[in-house]
Amino acid sequence: MRSVVEAKLALCWSPEQIAGWLRRQFPGDVSMQVSHEAIYLSLFDPRRRQAIDRSLTQRLRTARPMRRPNDLGGN
């Protein structure tokens, strides 16, 4: 499954798309299903052993601008 997930990430698929595609392609095979949260965790959590090639994080979409704290003063 790891090689399938890495191949889809290399094609710029989002983790949500990959998780949905796996559920449709392997509906009865629980071993071929993973949540999008698990894909994100394997990419970004430094405590986990490297399950997915972390260089693929550069392929993730970044449509949303960087979040910055909203300093409202004392409202």
C-alpha cells in the first residue's frame, strides 16, 4: 500500500483523494484502506518512523495561504 500512496502523492493527489480512491478500488480489503489523517501523520509527524517518503510533502497542494495569528489587541 505504501508504494501506491507514494505514487499518488507523486502525481499531486491529495491525501483525501488517495484515501477515497483506495476505498473505491479495494472495497472489501481493509488492509488496503487508510484514512487521510494517517497519510498526513506519516508525512509530518517527526516521532513516527518514516513510513512515506517525506520529500513528497512538496507535492501536496497549498491552495490556502499560510495562517497567521490574528492580533486583535484587547477586544
